[in-house]
Amino acid sequence: MNVLVVGDGGRAHAVVKALKQNKQVHEIFALPGNGGIAADAECFPIEATDIDGIVEFAKTHEVDFAVVIPANALVMGCVDRLEELGIPCFGPRANAAIIEGSKVFSKTLMKKYGIPTASGEAFSNPDDAIAYLKNATYPIVVKADGLALGKGVVVAVTYEEAEKAVRDMMCEKVFGESGSKIIIEEHFIGVEVSVLTFTDGKTVVPMVSCMDHKRAFDGDEGLNTGGMGAVAPNPYFNKETERECMERIFLPTVRAMRAEGRSFKGCLYFGLMLTKYGPKVIEYNCRLGDPEAQVVLPLLKSDLLEIMTAVSNGTLSETPVNFSDEAACCVVLASNGYPQEYQTGFEITLPETAEDEEIYIAGAKRKIGRLYTSGGRVLGAVKTAKTLAEAVEGPNHIQHKINYNNANMARNMRL
Ligand code: AMP
Ligand code: GLY
């Protein structure tokens, strides 16, 4: 069986490595993949947003199954186009990927179906948004409607900050058309939990819960990034909360999408906050998280390809999905300067890893068999262990064995 994987970061590497464990997998084609993925799959330089290029590739290669990972490719209809060729896919069609592609859509959906979330209003005109801010309670949260590489959310402590966020998004267009509409919503205080789920549009199966760590430097300092690490399970998420989320959030969301004629198949990612009023949805993502996938997938005991196939053909309820009761921690090594300016091109030497260690490559190029840094987030060092405390210690140990100049990492995971 030949599998096409669309994506490039560390989570794509984690998916490729998990798929490879299935003995029926013959070839994995990664578009575009990266220098690390190239050790596990055949990479071709076709970007995830080049949907025509992906379709042409699929026509000329024998692809039996496709896994589309990045949100932008999903929102652009990559799955729709591959399914038109008769290729079964893991990933939602564009009409369901909108759950991440438009925060106005998802807020409207949650309101209509009574799914617990922050109360908020949508605006398509900056004057109306600013008038609303004048009578608001602070802090308040301003969110660009569309995809903004994880940067489209501003928690504004004062009116001035909120007004600036509105002007930046709607007038200065710092996120392009993604900010032509915005949501202004109530600010919650609480612990954040990420729950990635498999769903075929009817059945929803939560993966082990997790939590990412966004600040760039040690000690929870520095700018917010795409994610400098993650742990699983999330120590604040217990069985009772999971049951409550299943009843009040996960199943209602999947049913709501089906009722809207937007059946969601793939990984539906629930960004939750555990507030004093109960669990609330902070965001939906239409795909695996990065680096959340790097801690969740190593704990998956069942076969990923079998699950993904069941998601695609609607038989998830009959398919085993089991996770180990161990814990995992991923620490990202980034280029110094990330998430702002940084230099690349430094050679990386990787150590042998033990059975309970993994290194997933996120931003590296391969030249004549050698690896060189090529991105902001370079790699993720992952350790699985019996307890979270042991897992959290692990990546430091792996990192000492990894060598490249210009590395930065945030060692102290916020737990
Ligand atoms: P999002 O992209 O929607 O996940 O937002 C990014 C981050 O902003 C979240 O991980 C939270 O830390 C924060 N955030 C988003 N919405 C809220 C909210 N209503 N209250 C408090 N923090 C929020
Ligand atoms: N780590 C955050 C995300 O993947 O959305």
C-alpha cells in the first residue's frame, strides 16, 4: 500500500513514523516532507498549499491512501480534490475544515448548538468593533476570523490594547484577509487542555489529552511561538472532566457538524479551558497539533493507518484505538531568535535513540546525506516514561547528545 502524506513539520514526521509501523505500507510519499522525514519517506518538493501540484502528483503515482495534515491545505480543499480522484483520505473536506478556517463560523456553530464557549460577538466593521470595546469588561480577547499561523489571537488587558488589535487586524491587515472579520470574546481564566480526537463524522474517540508549551525561553519566558514543547497526558484532565467534555462538547460538535451538512472526518482538535464554570471551547483545529502529535502518537498502541482508514470509511466505532497509560514529553529545539529573525544552515548531528526516545525533525534540509537546520523549529526530542515527571526529564538528556550550533530550547515545561 502506498500512502501520501501532505505536510512538513515535526508532526508530519511523527505521522510518517507511526504509519511506517504498519507492515502493509510499501511506500510513503511526503509532500514536501523535510530533511528528517526523507530518512523515512520519499519526499517531493511540492508545497502543501500547491493543491494542483499535489493532485498532479497523485495522478502520476499509485496512491492508495492520503493523509492531509496542514490546516491551510485542508481549508483549500486538498481532501476534496484527492477524493475526486478516488483516493480515500484522512482529513476533513473544506466544508468541515472551516471549523478552524473561520472563527466566526465556529462561534456561530457553538452558539447555535449550545456548546460551552466564551460569549462573544463577530464584527466585519472596525467602527462597530471599537464601539463595542468602549463598554466591554477587561481583559478581553480579540481573534482574527481566518487562519493566522497561530498568531491571530490577542488577549488585551486594556481598552487601548484591544483597540490596537482591532485596527491591526481590520485596518492594517496584519493577517491579510484573515482579519477582515474578527471575534471579540470574553476572557477566561483556567488551565488549558488540548484533546485531539479521531472522528469519522459519527463516532468520536479522544486521544490521550495533552498540553503544549508556547513560550520561547526557559522558565516560561519569551515570546509565544507555534509550540516549544508538549506533554501528555495533561495532568489537569481527569476521567470525570473527559466524560463531561464528551457529553457536552465532543459529541455535540461532531453531531452539529453533521446536522449542518459538514460531516467532519479526520482529527478534530479541541482547545479547551477548564474554567470555574466548567470546560469551555477556546478553539477548534481541523488537524493534529504541532508539537501535540509528537507526544500523543508515541503513546498510541493501536495501528495508526488502520484508525485513519476507519475514519475515512466511517467504521471508527468498530476499530480499536488504545493508548498506553505512560506519559510523554516533547521539547523542541529551535533556531536562536525564533519566533522572530533567525539564521539557518547549521549542521545537525543526531545521536542513536533508545527505545523510549524519539527525535522528530521539523525544520531541516538534507544535503549529500547530512542534515542542516532550515527552519525556526528544528526538531523535537521526545521521551516516553512511566510517569510524567520522568518523561519531562528525558528530553534534556536526549538534547545533550544532539549537536548543532545556534540552538534554543525552553526546558522548563509549564506544568
Ligand atoms: P487560539 O488560537 O484560539 O487557541 O488562542 C490562542 C491562545 O489564546 C489560547 O491558547 C489561549 O491561551 C488564549 N485564549 C484564546 N481565547 C481565550 C479566552 N477566551 N480566554 C482566555 N484566553 C484565551
Ligand atoms: N500547538 C498548537 C497547534 O498546533 O495548534
